[in-house]
Amino acid sequence: MEFLNPFHVHLLHPRVIHFPIALFVSAMGLELLSLILKKDSLHRTALDIYILATIITPFVVLTGLQEAEYLHLNHPVLTIHRNFGFLTMWTSLISLPVLGIVHKQIPQMFKGVFLFFLLIIAIFVTVTGHNGGRMVYEYGVGMEEQ
């Protein structure tokens, strides 16, 4: 990750973290709305947004790791934040091939499996974001860098 330092990647994390949070939460809301209104277009949009969030999540995790390294952070709240960030990233990345397989082999179960992944990711994103916020607002992490 040292090769990224000249680009100040550690400063990107607070600027990019809100995108996957908003996208995963939006996907969840659209999927629930699609179930209530029985609109397949909302389901397709939720899936597209979910895929986009999944694709950008590794970059966001990388920027967080870079920031923690740059600031020499070692804190229990950071550990929780990092672990749930990894859970979010890996669960979403693993979900894409699983969803692809389910879509091809048992399409009638696709929406249920997709909703399951959305619920799990929403929990992980909430815990990750909560602890990221704690690091900033309770401990002032990164405030001097802004």
C-alpha cells in the first residue's frame, strides 16, 4: 500500500465512505419497496445499486486501511470498525457469484436470497458506520487531517 501514499489515499476514506453506505441502504429500501408495490423495475434498480456498492467497497476499505496506517491507529473501536468493514466487503463480494448461481439454477428463490444478503449487509454497514462515527466524534480520529 506504500505506493499509494503520494496520492494521499488516507485522506480519501472520509470522502468516499458514504457512497457504499448510501448505496447499500438505498438498495435495501428499493428492494423492500419493490416487494410492497410488486414492481420488478424497483427490484432491478436495487440489484444494480447493490452491485455498484459491492464493486466500490474494496476501494473504500483500502482507503480506510491506508488512513489507519498513515495515522498509526490502534484502538479497540478501530478493530470493530475494520472487522465489520471487512465483513461488509467480503459478504457483498461473495454474494455476487452466489446470486448469479441462484439466479440461473433456482430463479424462484433469487429475491429471497437477495433480500437475505441485503439484510446482512445492512446490519454490517450499520455497525461499521456506527463505529467509524464513534472514532471521529468520540475520539477525534482524523480531525486534525481535515
